[in-house]
Amino acid sequence: MEETMDKALNDINAVREELSQISQCFKQFDNKLEGLKNEVGEGLKKTMNELVAKHVDDQIGKMTTKPAWNEIVAKQVDDQIGKMTLGISSVQKTIDETRLKALEERDRESRVNNIIIYKVPESKSSSISDRIQEDKMFCEGLLRDGIKVGYEENDIAKIIRLGKYENGKVRPLLLELNNRMIKNLIMENVVKLREASEIYKGISITHDMTKTERQLCKQLVKEAREKQEIDGQGEWVYRVRGPPGQLKIVQYKKRQ
């Protein structure tokens, strides 16, 4: 019995010793864990401080690189002035174009009853009134006998020679007619000049055109001549026809 009790006491002491060692180990582990936690905490704290410091530096950098408020305002004002300038230029361009169109239309309307007659012989008289009278008589005969549209008193409102008078120079005649109807009738019968008497041979009659219309007509005449040259067979004739504003190149079969 005593032997058994001794053995039991020895075992208990051994367990106590082992528990003591285990307890010591836990204490050592707790110490190491506390040291590790402090180390990690210091490192984390340092890292956080560094991140905060970097963020602050970045924000300060952005603030110092941003333009001053007056610079921002100045840029906005410049941009708005630029847009306004472009807008004003666009409006001014539209106004100028509209004004030019209005002037062109007014000029065209002022010529609507006019015709230009070329190669009418000039009077040799030194008297201006005599020259005007001779031009009127020629034009009356041209309308009545040349293109056979008849002539009534006051059909012609005005006759003007275009250009400065010079000996040996034949200036075009501008006829202002009293209404558009007689003007259109004349233009529709110009073709009759081909069969007119000798006195009217070589005479040509055109619309009184504005500067813009004359430039367009000149360009179309050039194109018509180029077409004529390209036509190697010579079967077609190209002419510019139509009233002012509606001019176009017309192709005719050449008369045999």
C-alpha cells in the first residue's frame, strides 16, 4: 500500500513538473507574442504615418500646381470672347452675303427690261442729239423689219451708247424698254436675224446682265467652245442660251 502511495505521489510530482514546464513555455510564448505584437504595431503605425504623410504631400503638390483663380477666370473670359468673336464673324459673314445677294437682285431687277445690241454702226455726226436720233431710228427699224416684232411709239424708253466715244470704235447700244413683255418678245425672235436684210447682218442682241451674270456667261461660252473643239465630227454646235440666272449650254445639230 505504501509502495503504491509512493508511486502515486511520484507520478503526481512528475505531472506537476510537466505542468510547470508547460506553464513556463506558455509564458515564454506570451512574451514573444507580446513582443511581436508591439513590433507589428510599431511597423503598422510607421507605415500609416508614411502613407498619411505621402497623401498630404500629394495634396499639397496638387494645390501648388493648380492655376491661380484669376488665371482660371482669365482663361474662361478668353474662351468666351473667342466664341463670341467667332459668332460675330459668322453673323457678319451672313449679313455680307445677304447684302451682296440683295444688291445683285436689285441690279438684276433694274436691268430686267434692258437689252444690249452689238455692232450697230455709229453715226458720224458731231452732234450728240443727231447720233442719238440715228441710233433710235436704227433700233426701230431693227425691231420692225429685222426681227419683225413690230414697233409702237414709246416701246423704247431710253437708248445709251456704252463706253467713251472714239472715232472708228463701235460701242454697244443699251436699250431700255418700257415693259418686260416687249423685251421678252424681242429675245424670243432674235433668231430671225439670220434671215434679216443686209443692213442687220452681224447684229447680235443679248440680255443686259449683271457683273456676276456676265462672268458666268463668259465661263459657259468658254466651256461651249471647248466642247466644240472636242467634237471631232463637227456635227454639233454648242451655244449658251437662256435668260440671266438660267444660262446653260445647248447642243444643236449643225445645219447642212
